[in-house]
Amino acid sequence: AQKITQTQPGMFVQEKEAVTLDCTYDTSDPSYGLFWYKQPSSGEMIFLIYQGSYDQQNATEGRYSLNFQKARKSANLVISASQLGDSAMYFCAMSEGGGSNYKLTFGKGTLLTVNP
Amino acid sequence: DSGVTQTPKHLITATGQRVTLRCSPRSGDLSVYWYQQSLDQGLQFLIQYYNGEERAKGNILERFSAQQFPDLHSELNLSSLELGDSALYFCASSPTGARSKNIQYFGAGTRLSVL
């Protein structure tokens, strides 16, 4: 089974509107972290937001928020007031366990297009 | 700018050759991770180093090897290259400690083309 599932290969949104990108995860480890990264067409991977499995509140970073529903194992990214520069590929990722190994497992990504 | 530096940005080589990709982590970060991004496999973890020691291995081929030096920079060596090794190779680094959340910051990547 896939550990990270992003069911939306592509999404379209109008400028200034909000958009939700879906992510579900699968793990039996009680300690894990969830991440969202943005990859513009230029190729770099940009960290956006982090949610820990024990965090009580949903994470927020500026226009980004993470809708964390632990029982449903979902970690959806919400982008408010979309901008043209938000057009990019978005990846959900997870790290499991503890120690000093925090390798990331990535989903296949969602290509977001913001229309003017 | 993430603070992680990868060189070169682009690399074009032929099958059977060997190349070295270099990564300088963010100042103070002890962990370095290597990932491969290809169209068919997506983003896959290759290997992690922590303060000079190998800490974890993922789907890394035997033809590939890596090391982390005392100054914490890391190199990924790819040998006997095949067409299928063409991909974007990322290095990431993360701080340590409970408060750091172990967020990984990625370099801009090295795009390898094997012809």
C-alpha cells in the first residue's frame, strides 16, 4: 500500500480564491511528521509547512494551513487567496519514527494551476 | 534560498561513465539526505548521512555510493551510468534536536542526463 496518496493529479483555481490539495497517509507508527513541499517549474523543492502527529492544533504558515484529521489519516493543504505564483507541483510527504533517521516518503504530487 | 548548495546544476554524460554530485548543507545541519526524482519513480529516498556516518539507506543502487566529509559536505557518486539514471538528484539537510522538527531543506538539484 502506498504510504502517501495524493488523489488529484491536477487542480485549477482562480486567482484570489482558496484551494485544498488532498493528502492521505498510511502508517502504524504513533510518531510521524507530515510535510508539504512546493516545486515550481524551475525545479527546486521549497518547504511550506509541517505537522507533527502529536500536535493538537493545525499548522499554519502565512497563506498555507494544514487541515490535519488524524483519525482519517489525512493532511490536506489549504492555500488561501491564491496567487499566480502559486502555480506549481505540490508534494505531500511523511517521516516516521524517531532516532535520527527522518527520511521522507513522498506522494506523486498535485499540479496546481492558478488562473488569472 | 534554502541554504543548501548543489553542484553542478546540470550534468550531461554518456552511458558507462561515472559522475560525482556535490552538496553543501546549511550551516550547522549535521544530516544530509539524497533523493532521486524521475518521471516513472517519482521522488525516492536514496541515502542519509549524519555527522559523517551512514544512517539509513533507501532504494539506492549498488552502482551508487555516497559519503559525508568532516566539513559535512556530501558527495553522491554514480557509476556505470545507464539511460535510466537520468533524473533530478536532490540533496537535503536538516537540523537536529527535538525543536527542529527535522524539517528537510532541499538544494536546487542536479539534473543528470545520460545519453
